[in-house]
Amino acid sequence: MSHFRPVKLEHASRLINHGPTVLVTSAHGARRNVMAAAWSMPVEFTPPRIAVVIDKRTYTRELAAASGTFGIVVPGAAMIDLTYAVGSTSGREIDKFEAFGIDIVEGPVLGLPLIETNCAAWLECRLIDEKHTEDAYDTCFAEVVAAAADSRVFVDGHWIIDESNQPLHTIHHLGAGKFVRASSMEQAKPLAR
């Protein structure tokens, strides 16, 4: 049973605004791929738009450019090893979904391969043509057309990070295969003026 529920597009930016490592999925025809990316962020609320750095030499970028689409998946702490593995191998040589036994769900709008097992959220994205930034900085812009999150960690547009859902805590890459995970949340209290 999936714990994933649709996320209102007005809240989609919250799925990545804290800078987690993400998985970028792509497909074109019968070809598909998944890679890890450490640099992604929201850039606009309405319509929801994001930016992600995808090196122009990657297979993911080739497929995303050909299809005009890609997916963003937010892996949980239970996915650290798999995140590192898909970020350290080339999809030109193997089908990473098959090689690493990754179960996928099909995106509801664009039909992209998305991952829910041990993941906190996903976004289906339509590439926005920005050749200069893509060529000069490997930064790709996209409009989010669908989003969903695991209701055990994201509800009503807000993260819930506590001891009960540690495997779904988002991860942040420090380099050389080292990650940290989001830990307990702290609620800010109003300061008296």
C-alpha cells in the first residue's frame, strides 16, 4: 500500500526548498535512467518551477533533453546506499532500475518513472527551454506538473520529521559518499518585541 498522497502544486516547492539530495529520473522511448543530484531548488511558486544541475555529459540530461521532461525524487535516509550507487554509475552502460532492483511507479501526468519505496516525495517536471543556462552552467529549469509525498513525513504542505519516520528523513550529500540526514524538527517561537 502506498502512503503517497498528491501535494497541491502551491506547496510543491516545499518538497525541495531545504536542499535535499534528489534523484533525477528520465525516460525517452524505451530508454530510462536515474541519477543523483545534490543541487536543486525551487525558483518560482506559481506556477511551481524548479532548477536542478544536470551535467550536459550525463545520460539523464540526454534523455531529459530528448523528452522535454524529468522527474525529481526525494530519497529518504533508507536510500543512502542506493542514492550513492545511482550517482556513481552510468546509465549508458546499464539500466540502473533493473541493475539495482528499483521499483517504479508511473507518473500520473507525464508517465515518468518515479520511485516511492523509501522515498519522501516526487515531482513530475516539464523542461523549460533555457539553452544559455543549460549550456553554460548545466542548470535546467522546469515546471512542476504533478507532485506527491509520503503522508508519514509530509502532510498538508508541511514536513513532519520526527523519530517515527527516520527512514524517510531527507538526505544531504557532503561529498565522497558521505551524507547527513534531516533530524528532529524545531518549531520557532515568536520573539517579544
